Amino acid sequence: MDITPATVWWVLAGLAIAVELASGTFYLLMIALGLAAGAIAGHLGLAVPLQIVAAALVGGGATVLWHWRRDRGGPGLANAQNPAINLDVGDRVHVEAWSVDRTARVQHRGTQWSARLAPDAMPAVGQHVISAVEGNWLVLTPLQRD
């Protein structure tokens, strides 16, 4: 059995994807894309130096492009406030009373949670929206009434 350069490229691409899955480093997917480009160049019959150039250009270019795109987007929501990460963000809870230290105990998802009032909010009883989850604390903002 003869191992072609394209096979080596595909194995390296698979290893990069496996390491990415274990580490969560999205940039490794861009590198794997470059390794796949090297494999395709090998299938097209290009010499090994040209396969390396193809892998470097595609992998490096994809990495730079992804980094530029990510930085251009500006600061996103912090993880504590991101509803795609914390599914509780945006849910409503009812506050019976606030403590002097701006904390309360609220019922949410069938259990009692510790909650604190958002820094810019005034304490009031009634409906509140979960604006962030910080550790095991819910950060609450009074529900806007129109």
C-alpha cells in the first residue's frame, strides 16, 4: 500500500479537527481547512512544494480572515449576559422583597435562586427580567412597563 501526499494531508486535517474538538480552539478549523487545501492540491497532481504553498495560503489566509472578522465585530455580549450561552437570560421572575444589600431570593425553574439587582436599577417588587447570570447569582432588572 502506497501512502500518497494527499493521504498525509487528509490525516493531518483530521488530526487538527480532533485537537480542535478537544480544545475548543476555533482557529484550528482554519488550519484544517488549509491542510484540506493541501490534500486537494495533491489530488490535482501538484508537486509537494506547491501543496505546501496551497496549505499555507488557505490555512493562513482563513486564520487571518477569521481573526479580522472577529475583531471587526466589536465587543460582543459578555458570557454572563449572552442568551446564547446562558439560557436563563431574558426569563422573567417575580421578586417579593429586596434586602437592604440589594439581594433577593426568587423562584426560577422550580428552585430558589439568589438574585441581585442590576447596578443601575432601583429596587422594586414585582416582575423582573434576568439580565445576566454571574456564577450562581441571577442579576435582575425591573421589567419595563409601557
